Amino acid sequence: MRWFSVIVALCAGAAMAEDAMPEVSVYVMDVPPYSLVGTDRHGIVGDVVFEAMRRANLQPKVIEVPNARALHDVPHLDNTLIVPLARLQEREPSFTWIARVVTVERAFFAPGKKVISFAAAKSRFAKIGVERGSAAYAILMEKGFSEDQLVDVALDAMAAKMMRAGRIDAWFGVVGGTVDADLTVSAMPEAVTEQYVACSRRCDAGLVKRLARAVREMEEDGTVRKIAKAYEGGEVAASP
């Protein structure tokens, strides 16, 4: 009888542990509209990830630091999520890739200056604003742009002010961000990337499996599409 009581207690403890919603750190970068900081909404990818965590019975511990610091710190931590993260070849060994969430387009933004290729942008724009350490920065470096041609911009919201001040000629960033609407947009199809929910290199296999399954279910039941639609036109609609 005593052993039966012990077994019942152990089973009850295991059930309680499973229902306790273990806390998982999530580094949220500022990449509007895919992720937002300083608000009660977290952007398209952020909202998808937090809903997936709820479905996977995980409690997020949100950490907001400069993007460059998040990209530097997360690979060296344990069981730590980062959103959103463009999947680049150079990043493959540093992260655990859990699930693709959305496809992201990038473009050059400039006042009245349209370009049709990276080569044209390289010759036309003397100074291009880009966030150091970002996928956009990596793409331009891969396309042969020089370090001297690229200017660090902390947030895309600052790009228009820097253009008006004559500090940069163009900004290279995500389509749908917070850059002024009156700028000419030159989309670059070669700069499309897949945005993932990713984890630090050392990441529990069970955590990866649960989150991947939750994101897949959200794609199948239309939740991902519904969340994305809430951010169309730069406006934030009610939570789905």
C-alpha cells in the first residue's frame, strides 16, 4: 500500500510539472513588422511564436536588447529562443532552426531614386544605411558592397532622418517596415529570406519538437495567416 501511495504521488508530481508551463527565454529583436519591442504586441513572427509557446505549454520570458547583442549572445546560451531570425548559410552552425514562419522581402529605399539591381545600387548610392549584423548587412557584403559604403543605422525608423540630413543616400531593409512611405522602393528579389523561430545551438530536443509541432498546427488551421493579416498596411489589428 505504501508503494502504491508513492507511485501515485510521483505520477501526480509529473503531471503537475508538465502543467507548470516551464519558462523559456525569448530574445525579441526589433524588425518591424515581423517583430516589435516596447509594445504589448510583438510583430508577425513574435505573435506566432508566443501563440505557439502557449500551445506547447511554455511560458515566455521576453528579453529585449539591441539586435546585434541578441545575435551575439543567443548562440552561447542554453534553450534560448530568438525571433525573428533570417536563415543564412553563415548562421547555420550557430543556431537550432525550429520552424519557418514567414518569407521576408528586402528593398532599397531612397528619395526618388529607383534601382533595378544590386550593381545599379552599388554605383548609384555612395552611402547605404543598414543594420550591422543583420541579414540585410550580410546580403550586401555577399553582393560585393564595401564596408566604407555601408553606414550603421540602429533602427530603420532612423533611416529617413539620416537621408534628409544627407548622411546616407538610401536604406536597405525589410519591406513593410517603418521607413517613410514617400520614399521610392526598389525591391530586390535576390534578397528574399525565410524568417524562423530559432533556438541557441544547445537546445533541448523536446522543446524543439513541441514548438515545431505547434507552428505547423498554426499554419494548418490558418492562425499564422490570420496573425499576418492583422499587420497589413502597417496597422495593428485586434489579436486573433
